[in-house]
Amino acid sequence: MPIFSFARKKELFSREDQDVLLEAIRKAELQTSGEVRLYVENRCKYVDPLLRAAEIFWALKMDQTNERNGVLVYIALKDHQFAIFADEGIHKKTGETFWHDEVAVMKGHLGKNEVIEALRRVITDIGAALHHHFPYDAATDKNELPDDIVFGN
């Protein structure tokens, strides 16, 4: 049996909420060669959601970007767990503090039950960091990963 599934459970977010998040991903990626993906599921099978995010990151082959600048935003809605997993290229450029600050931003919004705003904001912030460290170059940039939201169980 596979460790995880990529079953599409789009009822986790309304169509309008999905549109808000997809637009945030697209806007973030227009400014950078970096890649941002969002993975949403109800339950986290791990005690540490960062381990789950890492598992998903590798399964989605997000480490195969040319500059190792992919970032996965992970959330388990019913378990109230979340994590951000960044590849080594962007992680080395931003440092640990940036990611801790972004987790705090998410935690603040999630504490007020603002799930979509938490995700939109962190995607926007990650896009800005990617733009700073890996700016868009029309001559060489290509979209290396899909811009969709991946829904798990």
C-alpha cells in the first residue's frame, strides 16, 4: 500500500478559495525562477508535520528544480498541523529565521481560523523571498512544476 495518496479532494476548499490560492501561487511564480506548491489534506499521519511535508516534497519531485528553489506549503486541516519545506537552494539563501517567521505568520492566522489568508500570505511572502534570491529571467525561466493545489486524504 502506498505511503500517501494524491487523491483529489477538492471539497476541502471552495472553488473561490482555490482560486485565491492558485492566484497567489501564480503571482509568486511570475517574479521568480522558484517554485511554490501547496499540499492540503485532512490528517497528518506523523507527529511532526515537517516530516510529512518532507515526504510529500520528495514524492512530488520538488527537488528536481534546476536551482533547488522549490518550496512546499503543507497543511493538515483537521489535525491543525502545518509546515513549510524548502529545498536547499532557497533555504541556504534565506536562513532558518525566515522559515520560522513564516510559520509564525501562518500560526497567527490559523489561530483566528483564517486558513485561506494564512496560506495566501505565506505563499506571497515565499514568492517575495524567491524573487529576491532567484529573480525571474525571461530568457531562461520555465515553469518546472505544476501550479495546482495537491489534495491528499
